[in-house]
Amino acid sequence: MSCLILTTLKRSLFPKVSRKSFWKTFTAHVVGLAPMEGYSDSAFRQVCKTVAPQIITYTEFTSADGLTYKAPKLLEKFHFNPIEAPVIAQIFGKNEASFASAARFCEDLGFAGIDLNMGCPAKKVVKSEHGIALRRNHDLAFRLISAVAKATQLPVSVKTRLGWSDASDLIAFGRGAENAGADMICIHARTYQEPYGVPAVWGPVYDLKKSLSIPVYGNGGITRLEEGFQRVQNLDGFLIGQAAIGNPWVFLPEAEQPFHFAAKAPIIRQHAAWMIQERGELNGMRQFRKHFLQYVKGIHNAKALRSDICHVASLSDVDRTLEIIVQGPMDQNEALGAA
Ligand SMILES: Cc1cc2nc3c(=O)[nH]c(=O)nc-3n(C[C@H](O)[C@H](O)[C@H](O)COP(=O)(O)O)c2cc1C
């Protein structure tokens, strides 16, 4: 089974080249799809890249230890299609040897870069001293960055938050990360203690940029592309997360976004088809339902469709539901469909 997955993975390789300078090659602000466990899989990355080919994408976060053991479920997570490129592989953990070995593996798979998750607030992750817990152990965080930087030709980036309860250690952390070999740092402009809904505070990220020579990206609370370009200021790029779920068109300027649901339907259908291709019909459709609910959010009388959407089990079910919306009065409220 794992051999089969590896063969599929290797088919999607890019030429293996030294790309340490990847993050420094951009001449304009970079826009990216933020890594999101349970959402930013290959199918959704393909959808976002189809809508907006200029963006960069990340995998969902994946355990470095698990990759070392070549756990088949994790290998599936690292499958990508060349259309998604450049794709950054995101890993988490706390073991230097696993990070180094995972980094070499990512290099073989043709990823454009490797990102170290130092921001995940999930209880299980924090309890294991991974993710944001590394902000309370700078020494270990820097050793992990250094181990990866030495192990691979891939550029190494770090994604973290403002801090644990405030941004008081952000500059010290950023400087240490840069000294340890980080080629880019992306800051989710919320602290560990702030839930995703709390307004993001970008000021400390602008200050961090002034203290570092590597590129600094910002992330948090962007709901429109134009808003991202306003917020980016002295930074090198920004990532959009939640606002892309059910709305990959968020990566387009507002004037270029489709107005009618009918214009969105082919992409939504393609998303379902890619899900099936990646995971098979049963699992693919199960995973697609949550995306489908988000795609119809805001359209007229969407509640009436909820049960249909929660039970789609095949591409024809998806087609039928899309047809109901496109043909019926639901598409009259299409502007809201982009919400
Ligand atoms: C459902 C979900 C899953 C996420 N998974 C990850 C992840 O795997 N790795 C990561 O670095 N951040 C993850 N994040 C955080 C996002 O990458 C991003 O930093 C956060 O959502 C803030 O951006 P936004 O306000 O644009 O959503 C996740 C966020 C959400 C909502």
C-alpha cells in the first residue's frame, strides 16, 4: 500500500534543484493559502490554484515522526499535483532527527520548501510540546530549525503566532530563528490564547520585519484580497486561511469574482471530482460535504439544501444538488454566495 502511494508521489515530482533562495526570489508581495488541517489538502489546493494560479500553497501540518516511519496515512497527505506548485510541506514535532529525516524526504518528493509549525494551539499538540509550545522553549525551536536547515537544500520557513499570551518575545524569537537558518517566517497575528475569531493584530509583525533580514509574512483575519494588500505594508507576503474555505475566489480581486453561483458550480464540481480522485468515492464525498456546506453559505434558502449536502455520496449527487441551485430561485441571491 505504502509503495503504491510512494510511486504516485514520485510521479508528481518537480525537478530536484537547490532552492534555498526560494523566498527571496519574489519581486512582488506573495499571496498564499494558509495551511489548514482538514481543509488544505491536495484537492482544495488544486481548486485554489485553478482560481488563482499566482498563489503559493502549503500542505496540512504533518507529524515529522510519522513521516520518518512512512506512515501511509501521512504519505497520502503529502501527495500533490504539479498544478499546486509551489507547495510548501509543513511538519510539526520536537525531535531533531525526525525533522532532519522528514526534511530530506520532503526534498525527494519535490516540495518547494519546508515549513516548521510552531503555532498550532491544539491541546494534544501543545501537551506533546509541539506547535506553539515551542515558543516556550526557544532553544529547542532553534535547534529544530538548524537541524532542518543543515539536512536539506530546501528553504526552511517557520509559521508561528505573535506569542503565548502577548508578542513580547516575538523579535527575540524571530532573530533566533533567522540565526538558526530560517529563510522566512510567517506570523499568524494572534496569540496562543486568542481564538481564531478574535481580530488579528498586525503591528508586532511589522516591527518584527524591521528587525530581520529574511522575508516576513503576515496572516490572520484577511477576508478580501484587497484587505491583504492593505495590511501587508512592509511585509513580504500574506496568507489567507478561513476566508478561502468555501470561497477560493477570495484570491481574486473583488471585481473579478464570479457573481452568479452558476459560474462557481464547475469549480465546486471539480473540487468534488478531485476529492474522489484523491480519496475514493466514499471517503472523498465524506470529506467534501463540509466544503460543500461552505460553498452554499449565504445563498438564498441554503438551509433547505443542508440535508442533501450532508448526504452527497457520489459525483452525480453533487451534480444534482448544484443543478437545483443553478436552475432554481436560489441563485437569485448569488452575490451572497461569495460570502
Ligand atoms: C481548520 C483550521 C486548520 C488549521 N490548520 C493549520 C495547520 O495545519 N498548520 C498551521 O500552521 N496552521 C493551521 N491553521 C491556522 C491557519 O493557517 C491560519 O494561521 C489561521 O487560520 C489564521 O488565518 P485566517 O484568519 O486567515 O484564517 C488552521 C486554521 C484552521 C481554521
